[in-house]
Amino acid sequence: MTQYTEDGPGPAPYVDVDRPVVLRAARLLTGAYADVVTDGGVLVDDGRIAAAGPWAAVAGSVPDGVGVLDLGDVTLMPGLIDCHVHLAMDASADRVDNDFDVPDADLVCRMVHSARRLLDAGVTTARDLGCPGTLAVSVRDAIARGQVPGPRMRVANAPITVTGGHAWPMGGEADGVLEVTRQVRLRAREGADLVKIMSTGGFMTAGSKPWQARYTVEELRAAAEEAHRLNMPVTTHALGVEGIDRAARAGIDMIEHCGWVTADGTRFDPDVAARLVEADVAVCPTMNTACLPAPYFCPWDVREHLVANLRAMLDAGVTIVAGTDAGIGLVPFERYADGLDVLAEAGMSARDVLAAATERAAAAIGLSGVTGRIEPGLAADLLAVPGDPVADLSVLHRPSYVVAAGRGHRCRPHPPIDAKAHRTAERIRTLLTERSGR
């Protein structure tokens, strides 16, 4: 076997779906709850995992002529999953709306750049949950063909929303059962992977009232039933308590945000949380950079209440998966691990955080037979991090190398949160609060 190392020509051009390779690492974590294997190896062939385990066992099964990429003193683990991103939004800006006032060609360039930044965070699968037209489909397919680097994408295209409702500039306005059903059928015709519907208003669309429910249970149920008939999952943006409750009653598969937002703060409702558990509705709470202690700029409520609400959902047994809403102002794609820190602060163990970011997320979005673990037959979605993530989750902030569906990528370090971001963050929170009508 030919040996390659980080000190040699570099792994990025070597790991490729066109030729098999064995990755060797000081530690191997095949799943969130698996034992850490000392001196592990993973054989990758045709974009899939062919073997994984202790180096001695894997090396014995490697065909002649297959090269070895020695990643050194790292833990090789499953690639991360971000269940909620917006590739078309400019995360580097301090915008507080979802208008898209640039040509489609410019948006596609932005989206391709954003997808690469997700790889830098160690993300190998992501869901784009709001984009004008069918641009997300084009970017998804270009990534799948290997034309541009990026994680596996699942896309919703324009979310379904009431006239003038949250994210209406993306398209997808629909009122009543018939119009909602038609919009679901359009998403299927467009080639979307899933349907997203806006159960409540949002902070980034002026006047849409984040705490107010916008669709009836009947309208939400119509969306869910038609999506399921077309073999498409359906998720919903739901910030307010009533909108969360209606989604739980309507057969929606997942709730985005689930912020328990009211007109003047937040109010966790244990009865509604129990309904989420009973209906097996997963929640992507979109914890992200805005939810860190400094700078804190999530407009839902004071930070103490935000973390307490998350902890209450965990205590109630709600299934929580990782997602960031990356793309909104000052929530960069490469800072995925910021949201994991908030999950841990709310009381999740390191193992549970890892599951929320890998295998539990894969199951929630219908990809448990594709990704989320390192085992033969699954996609070669791998991440190398320094140290042991089971003992220290902070290593997820420093990914060094990622393999997405068998294609290698050397991760670029992400910049720290600077003083300018701290100054801008409070202005963003103020603007979002004012635009919401609070």
C-alpha cells in the first residue's frame, strides 16, 4: 500500500470517488454512542464505506494497489449534518430581511461559495430550507455530479406561506387548502426533496408577527397529507406557541425553531411539548452563533429563557436535531459548532450532541440508510478533528479534513467573532425586534 500523509502532497486531491483509499487515524468513532477505537481505519471505495474498524483488521482487507491516507493524531468520525441552512442568504452581512435583490447568476455563485463553507465546518449533509425558484435544485445537482464542492443537499425551494407572510419574497404564497395543496405539487414538479410551510410569522419579514399562527390545522394537514402522498417529508417554520401546537396536530414531520415565542417574550407549554413527543415530531431548534453568550442577538427572548426552553424540551423527551439557520445575518456557515455548544449548555451530553449532529439528524430527515454513521454500505461522509469529541466537544470547532460522499476537502480555519460583530449584533437584534412589531 502507498502511504500518504498530511506532510506529503496533501489529501485533498487524493481522496476521490474515482479510486479507493484507506484513511487511517489515531482514533475512530463510528457512531455517536460507539466506543472510540484506537488506531482505526476506513476503506472508501466508489464514494461508500467498504470497511471500518481497528487498523489491523481493515488493513488486512485492503486490495493491492490501494493507497493509505494517514491523517495522524485525529479522531475520524461521521460527517456532520446541518438540518437548516439558507445558501442564498449573505451571512457575512447584517441584513435583517429575506429579500433577494441580486440576479440569479449572482445568487448561484453565493450558494456555491456557501456550500464550500459548510464543508469547512465538517458538514457533509445539509438541508436548504428557503430559496427563490429552483436555484437550490441546480446547486444540489451540481454538487452531486462533483462539478462544485459541497455537502449532500436536500432542498425545499420556496417555502409555502400566506399572502404577505414570512419569507413571501421567495415565492410560494398560498391561501386555503386548495392553494396550499397546489404549492406542494409544484415543489414535487420542481424536483424539491421536501416541503417547508410557514406555520407562523417570522422576525425577518416585517409585519408577519412571529408569535401568530398563520395557517389553520386543516391547511397544515393538507400540506402534510399531499407531501406524504408524493413521498416528500414536510417541515414547518413555527416560532409561536399556537403555530407549534397546530403543526403537532396536523401531522407535520419536523418543526424548525420551535421558539415558544409570544408577543412579549417566550412561554414554554408542556402540554404542547407532550403532543410533539406523542406525534414523534422532531425539532430543529436552530441554535447558532446568535445564541452564544457574547454576542447574543437572538430576538426571541432573553438568553436565559431561550436556554431554559431548550432544556425543557429535552426534559420532556422531544427529539432534538442540529441545525443552524446559517445564512441569516452574522450566522456564518462555517461556525456550525457554535450551535452544538448551546445544545450542550442546555444539558445534552457530549454523546447526545454528537447524535443530534449525525445519526439522529440523519434519521429525522430520512437519511439513516445513507449517512450519520461509519459502517459498510453507507456513504463515505467522514470528518477528522483533533482530540476526542466525546471527551471535549470543542474540537468540533477545529475540523481539519472532511470527506463528503467520497470526495476529500481540506478544511479552512474559520475566523473568530471580532469586535465589529459584537457592535453589529445588538443592532441586528434591535432591528429584528422592531420589524416583528413587538
